[in-house]
Amino acid sequence: MNYEQIIRLMLERGFLLPSSEIYADALAGFWDYGPLGVALKNKYVELWRRYLVRRDNMVEIDGCQIMPKSVFVASGHLAGFEDPIVSCTKCNLTLRADRLIQEKTGKIIPERLPNQELDNLISSNDIRCPNCGGNFGNVRRFNMMFKVNVGPSGEEAYLRPETCQSIFVDFPRLFKVMRCKLPVAFAQYGKSFRNEISPRQSLMRLREFYQAEIEVFFNPDKANEFEKFDAVKSEVLRLALDGEKLEEITAAEALEKGYLPNKLIAYYLVILKQFYQYAGLDVKRSRFRKLGDDEKAFYASSAFDFEVETSLGWIELVACNHRGDYDLSGHSKVSKKDMTVLDGDRDVLPNVFELSMGVDRSIYAIIEHSLVVDGERTVLRFKPYLAPIQVGVFPLVTRDGLPEAAKQIYSKIKLNFEAFYDESGSIGRRYRRMDEIGTPFCITVDYQTLEDNTVTIRDRDTMKQDRVKISELEQALQRRLFTYSP
Amino acid sequence: MNYEQIIRLMLERGFLLPSSEIYADALAGFWDYGPLGVALKNKYVELWRRYLVRRDNMVEIDGCQIMPKSVFVASGHLAGFEDPIVSCTKCNLTLRADRLIQEKTGKIIPERLPNQELDNLISSNDIRCPNCGGNFGNVRRFNMMFKVNVGPSGEEAYLRPETCQSIFVDFPRLFKVMRCKLPVAFAQYGKSFRNEISPRQSLMRLREFYQAEIEVFFNPDKANEFEKFDAVKSEVLRLALDGEKLEEITAAEALEKGYLPNKLIAYYLVILKQFYQYAGLDVKRSRFRKLGDDEKAFYASSAFDFEVETSLGWIELVACNHRGDYDLSGHSKVSKKDMTVLDGDRDVLPNVFELSMGVDRSIYAIIEHSLVVDGERTVLRFKPYLAPIQVGVFPLVTRDGLPEAAKQIYSKIKLNFEAFYDESGSIGRRYRRMDEIGTPFCITVDYQTLEDNTVTIRDRDTMKQDRVKISELEQALQRRLFTYSP
């Protein structure tokens, strides 16, 4: 199935829907999660907590989305978080200048090219408005932050364009009260906002989106004194160091060959990959792509994108940036607050290595990688612990007391499991409906249930049925659902 | 402990902190959750899912916070979500007019009083600026929504002032694809935003805050045909129908006496109360207060506030409003989309009963109700399943291999439990630190551990210690942590 077909399935089964779709002024780039989407996303975030946050003893925060102007003076967003745009002088259609030129010429245009050069490219290639054929005005810059005015005096503030800014401003107090020592990672799951010029493809480029960001604070002199690395050094990473060329190599070898700058970074790339394995992504269709100097953010001394292959091509799920001391020194300068911390007997301004994860995209990629069309069956082969509905409960037929017996089981288990009761249609059709939304187990109440208090548990992937006692059902489900595997 | 002392404890132990506090332009009314706050809030929301969303088969969504203008034309917020304000003509201090008059005169001033009458009250009471003694200008209205402009053409949109608007606009599609039947409840946990004039008392009046809202859609002709009510009819409700006077009465009697309008509403008030019992609130210090006509929202035909007593007095945690068909008919009119659904063989425009919960306030109230100061011990007696840290792991002393043995246990359990390893200070001091953040169980590794592979589990509330085998530790913790009780 391709992207459009998958989105249609998601719409029809209540995973997601366009936000405010009943209105003519509904805005592009805003999507809501329906009940199955909420459940899948919650479980995904819990897995992120389990395999990254808790495993690594991270400090998790949940910060405000509206932040004062100074934060974005310090972060550089106010001055530099801009896209080049052009408007048609006739019909006023506004587009991103770099993308427009790229599409018309087929050449890669860095967005950081000065306005004047973009203007020249537009006129030298005689690029006109795709809507009305009119001429474009001059290229100008458009800041992608959403501005809000706070209080009756209208104080200038912004919706954060990345969750990590909350982590940087909360770092001084929390490092102290949580009795942290370097290296220490802070984590946050939450919303960010970017006023994109032309949002596309539902979950791929949203104006309001979920990030799960991890910022590792460390002493730059000690990035290679990192004991935890030893436990993961034999793990294989798929690195694209130079364009599309791919190398499969152990973390230890990647370090030796100088592909990765230090043990700390190598460790975090490995545990990120492991996390996605547990999330059910096909990591054989993933890579860490090293960014060239023209691609990476200006503060990044080294940058890798974790990318996966989908029907839309390679998409970036996580930006892994060595941000140096850019953030803390910026905030320290503007706030005049000392951001150094004690490491051993020295005051150190920590460096930051970041794993900036797009949650909505990750969920899309997991759905696409989990989807198997097998004859008449469409099956979302989610890891059981990620499935939005964990258990279907069905009476075999709707007579002879079977529905009553099934409902009794359903009422009992639904507080502990995400369960769904269904009695409409043939049993085969009910199994198919559960397959399509990825429900790993279905319990069926049949005539034998009335005789010996047993039910069948049907496995989505093998389609085999086991018979278990009702008294042992919860334990049997617990064991099947919460066996974590890569 | 009073409010200020509790907030200080929360700050010192990493529950929360003022957002962007390092900056001079940090804004009032914005607070971030630190790691313990995040964990407590997540567990609180999971409990809400368990006892309200899953128990009642609700449809949970997660909608966008930025919504287009039409939504708020339909909801009435654009025209009417306003506070009366006045500014000092000399120093420009701006205040809420109704509160200012209230404080100066001691009289209750409804915020809906016309501007002219508020002006008269200010001049007749000779109220002057508390800052500089200057005269106030005329009262004007201030819309409390935050406006944002979307895209290069700056389309008008707003941050939602209540999460329920996402539910109303998503209702038509989700009712269909989720194969719903009336009555059905939709639920959402997420952020809302209100541009308060003068935010106060940290978690009590925030500009950016979490709501957990439930909107029950029902056929108004059938609000008394509600079978689920029977199971809860003997539950006692504490109703304040007329000012402070309190009646303790069963749900069935409250219906009979006409205190509650119908079985559906009675049922949801009961399960809300039960939820808070499971959350560890002292419901003997709670009440459902019936709002008078001058207090309730203009669309509400009947309204109860669920309130609890704290060191700040009675605070509202949940607004329970019978909204009639106000919302769906408003959205239907502006969007021109038919919002009726089939109920049996009739098309019905559903009515809405709402449970609109303030999450941040609820968490504060649970903290205050859980806090016990007992001699030198400060103990947060959270329900074990709500505790931010579930298990402390300590070596009795830091020698003879005890730390190694304790760390091994810690590494093993920390993926499945929120665990905290600590070896600094005396064992008594470590227990106290865990008491203060509400950790229900502490595991101690002692000399006997090295002999027979057992550890002690210390119970926060009884301070008793049980000895259990390490091989049975996870099961023992599971049982202790996840025994739900009101």
C-alpha cells in the first residue's frame, strides 16, 4: 500500500482526521488523532519512556509551549528561523522560493542562499506563477514561529518551534534539585509549532506536531570516557556517510574509523536504533545519514539524520545533532545566568548532543512498515505492546447465552486492557476487522465455554487459536502482550 | 502545610518550576512540570483513562490546539469570551474591573455586569489605582483567546480556550467511523490556553493548562432511560444546592427529590466522584456545588462544580455542565454541516453533558490531600499506582558488595517500574527522602541478601518491612503497586 491508501485506511478506522474539517477555513498542516491514533501514540511514547528515558535514567520534563521573546533571542530563532518566500504580483500566491526554483530547475537549492541570488535564479530561469502565469515579486524572509501576545499589554511571546528550548531554560534548576551529574540526558515529549509556508502530506509536514526530544548534557573533554558504550559496541549501525552509499558497521569500528566523533554519540545512536527495533520498524530499511556542511544546522558540529524508507522515499524521523555549547552559552549570555555546572572539581559549560524525534512521522513509518496485505487480509502487524486495541472479545454467535458470557469477560478485562467487544457479522469478518487495526489477540466465547469455562485466544500473526481457562485469561494476555522483543 | 509551603516542596523536589524562570521577561501564568510532576501527571491521566474513559467505553481524541476562526464564531468565544478590564490613566496598570471592585468593596460583582455599571461602581466607590493612586479610564472588554496568524497570508486562528471544541468538530466523522450509538461519551486530555489578565497562585489560574474533558452526547428524550445508572444509584453524593449548605444523599434520592435533572447526569457525577476516590482525594472534603443562574455559563441549563477544600479554600476541579444542543447546533449553523445522528429510527441533534476537568489543579489538590506531616516525617501518601517514583532501591551500607547487589536489582527492575537508586546518607535519611516524594515502597539490600538472596520491602505508610526473595520481587511489587482502591 502506498501513502494515500494508508492514510485512507487511517481515516476510515479512526486513527486520524483533518482538524476542523467541517469548516471551509480549516487550515492545512493540522491533524487530529482519533481513538486508535491516540492509543497507538500513547503506547509509542510509553515505549520511548521505557527504552530511552528510564533505561538511561533521563530527567523528563513537560514545559510550556508559549515562551517569552528572550528565549528565542537566545536560541537564534527570532533572527534566523526563516524561510525565503516569494509572492505573485498578480494573484498573490505565496510559495517557498527555494522549493519553487528547485521544482522548476531540478537543481538542489540551499535555503540559505541570499535573497538576491534567489531573485536572480527566478528571473534567469524565467520562473512564473504556476497559478496565473504572473511575475513574482522579490524574495523575502518569513519567520516560521507563531507569535502570540500575552496579557492586556500584549507582551511578545512565541509558540516554541522545538521542545528542546524548554529543556535548556529548565536545566539550571533541575540539574541542581535532581542532584544530577554529567553526563545526564533530559527528555521531553510535547508539541511544537512551525508556521510552514506550504504544509504537505498530512503527518509529514505539520504546523502543529509532536516531538520527543532528548538532550544529552556532557563535558566535552570526556565524551570518550563513557563506560556505557562497552555494552553496545558490537551493535551494527547502518551509516550513509557520503550520499546514498551505505556501510553496515559495528559501533566500535565506526569509532575506530573516525565515522563517529566519540563514544557518547555512538552509544546514543545505538540505543536509538534499538528503540526503533522494539517499536517494530524494519531497521533494515533505515540509515543514519551524515549531513553535509550545507545541510546541517549552523550550530551543529556533526549531524546525522535517522531516516527510514517508505512509499514516500526516505523520510527523516530523528535529527541527531552535536550542538556543542551553542544553546547553553546563548541562554547564558541573554539571561546573564551562569549555566556552568560542577564536573568533578571543574566548572564546565556542558555540550549538548540531541536526539530530536518527530513522533507523528515515526508513527506513520511504523504503520507503513507494519502493514502486510496477504490475500484478502490486511494486517497491521504491530508489536503487541504497541497495538491500539489489545484484545477483541467476541461471542461465536449471538444466541444461546454466548453474548452474555462474552460481555462478562469483556467487562472484567477492559479496565486492564484496551479491549473491544464485537458481535456484528461473521466471526471471520470480525477477525479481519481486528487484523486491519492491528489487534494482536482475539478472545472467542463458543459453546465449549459454557461447558468448561474456557475460551480461545486467536493470534493475529499465526492465526492459531489456543484454548485457555477464563480464570487464567488475564495472565495469559499479560504474558503475550508484554513480551518485549526487537 | 499551606499552599506556599507545598509549592516550595514541589519546587525543591522537581515536581514543577516557573517556565523560563531564568529570563526577566518570563511570563506569569506559565509553569513547567519537572520529572516528578511529569510522572505524577502521567499516572493521573492513566487513571482517568482507566476509570472514566475505558470503564465507560469513551471515544478518546487528541486534537490540535490551533483552530480556525470559524470554530470560535460557532462556539461564541470570539464574541463573548471576554473579561472586563480597566487601565490606570497615569501608570497604565491594567486590572480586571470586576475583581478590583470586589476587592475594594467586599461585594460580589458578576463579571457580566455591563461596562457602564462597572464604571459607575468604580467612581461611586472612588476606587483608584493601587499602584500610583491615579484614576482609572473606562471599563473595556478583553478577549481571552490567544490569536495566531497562520501561513504567509496570516489567516486568523486561535489557540483553543477549552479542549472540548476539538471534540465537537471531530464528532461527525468519528461518530460514523467508530460505529457509535447514543449515548456516547468523547474524551480528550490536552492543553488549553487563556490569556488571563492577572494569573495567580501557580497551578490555580494558568494561561496554559491541561484539561481532561468528557463530553457525553445523548438523546435529550432518553436521559432517563439509562440502565448503567442502576449499578451506582446507592452511591452517596455530597451536594451543595443552595450556597454552603451541604446534603449527603444517594444518587437515587437526589433524583427523586429533583436535585439532579436525570439519570444520565446522576451517573456521570457518581463515576466522577469515584474516580477522585481512586485518585486519593479526600472526598469528604469535596462537594458538587449547584451554580446559580448568575454564575453558570449562558448555554448551561444546569451546572455543578465539583469542588474540594484546600488551604486556599474551596477550589473548583471539574465543571459539570448540561450544555443542551448549544455546541452542535452552533457548529452546524456556521459550518452548514448536518450534525444530527440516527438514534433508533429518528434523527436527533444530540445534547451534551460535560465533565470539564482541570488537571493541574486536580494534581495540586491530590498533593495537598495526600500530605501528612508526622513528627519529623513529611509523607506524601499517594495511592501507590499514582506515585511518581514507585520504588526506591538502597544498599544498607556502601561497602562489602552491597551497592553492587543493589545496582543489579535496580537495573533489572527499572524498565518495568519507576525506580530510584540511592546510596547517599543514612538509610533513615534515604527513607525520609522517599517519603517526602510519596514513594510507596523501598527495597533494601543488606547482609542477609548476600546469604539468602532476599531483600526487604519497606512500606511507606506502615513503615513495616517484609522480606522477599529477589526472584519473587517483581511480582511482589506488581501486586502492591497495582491494587486499586477507593
